[in-house]
Amino acid sequence: MKINVLVTGCGGDIGQSIGKILNKSAFVNELYGCDISDKNAGKFIYSNFFIGLPYKDPNYLSNLEFFVEDNKIDYIIPMSEPELRYFSDTDNLKAIGRAKMLTASSEALSIGFDKLATVNFLKSNNLPFPETVLVANESTPNFPVILKSRTGSGSSAIYKVENLEDYNYIKSKHSDFIAQEFLEDSQGEFTCGVFRSKNQEIRTLAFKRELTSGYSGYGEIINNEQINNLLCNLANKINLDGSINVQLRLTKKGPVVFEINPRFSSTVLFRHMFGFKDLEWSIQDKLNIELEPYEAAKAGQTFYKGFNEFIS
């Protein structure tokens, strides 16, 4: 079966990775990509590229519905987190016109969008969690402490704070931030892909990673039973349908999740290259096609993030 796919927010690093996978997919008939700007490499990856409206534009949804109908789009894959939030808030997670949405399940989205809700979910389900409070409710934390936005993703607004003076300064600038227990990092940080089908089959892949300018610039596959058990438990507790990315650290008390990104992540292409094809599995699951077998990649294999150059 061949389908027509539209990827929104296709110009970002994740959108570009998605396009590289779908360009080679046996399931895709026509692939379309849109972004609010053409000053990115997405237009070189998506042959059917166009500039779309920002999600805040009052005509955004109607224009999207028109494009879906006009181009017989079967599935939409939204890549930008603000758009995902918009679709979730407006109750448009199932379909836009004739096109079905390819996203994680609504519960995973609502929990992952809010880092305080993430911690409360972990705590209420007896899963390891980092102590977390709103900075507005905290006066003197135990240092060091992590201060970061309650919403949003990426590392641009994350601060490791060592003293009260810096803490109070950042608090004065960002009263809506959360203060989170600093998790020891002697054993590194892990970014993990978690896929759960509608038949409740769970597949996982964990990388021990190093960040480069906010991205996973290097990673090594780790096979750790504690991590895998935690990821499977999390997927069941959150009633996952689809794919998410989980970030955690391995501490003296075991693996502790500190963030859930309820979408495909920047390592989606690396995962695909290692045989963890969660994007294609998600499509197969939607099409009621039996998932292709998965053989876990061998521990110790590594990836390196590079860059492509395009001229026009």
C-alpha cells in the first residue's frame, strides 16, 4: 500500500531526518514537506516543498485542510513541538480532513509537554523521578540544581546552578521555570527510543550520548537491563501508542527519567540506521500491516552527527 505523506515543520533537524527516511520508504507514494521558511535544507530533501502558514495564523487550519484535500494526503506528521501542542489543544490529534495524524498517543503528549506533569506522573506510578518544584514555590534548594523551562524542548534554556545568588537571579527572570534535582552524571546521559504498537508490543533502543550545540552529536548503543525494564514499564504506564523519546541518567539508585519528548527525536535517523525503525513501524501500525521483525542492535556501536551542505 502506498500513501501520500505531509511533514510539517520539515526544515528543522528532525524534519530533515524524517524526510531522508521517507524518501526511501516503500510505503510512500508522494512526500510533501512544509515549513514557515525556505531558508533551510528541507527544500532540498523534500521535492514537494512549500512554505506554510505559522500555526498561530487564523487561516492555518483551513489552509492545511485545503492542502490535504487538494493533494489527497493520507497522513500528516507534525514535527515542531508548538504545532503538536496546537493540534493537542484544539483536539485535532486524530485527523485533519481526510488525513490521519501520525503522533504519539494523547496521554503521552499531555504528560511529555509539561516537565512538572512528567515528574508527577513518574512519582504517582512508583517510577524513579528527580525531585522537582516550581521555582516560585522554592526558596532555598539543595545545590547544585537544574533550572529549566516547564515546557519546550532543547538545551538552550537549561541552567545548572551552584549557588543562591545565581538561583535568585534566574528565578527573577524566569518565574515560570522549574527547579529539578541534579542527577549525578558520572555514568553519562542516555537518550532512548521507545515504540509501543497498538497491540502493546514494546521495542526500545538506548544511546549513551554526548551533546554538541544542543544536539546528540555522538552516541553509543547501550544494552542495559535496568534501563530497558524502566522504559517498558513507562510505556505501559503511559499507555503509549506510537513513538516517544526518553532522556535519563544512570544514578546510584538506578536509571532516572528526567524528560519525556512525546515525538520523534533528533536521533530518529540514527535509530533507523541501526534497525530501530520506529517511524516506519508507526506507519505499518496505522496501516494494520504486521510490523517487520526487530533485532536489537549490538552494544558498543556508535553514531556521529555530521552535516550536509546544499547550494542553489
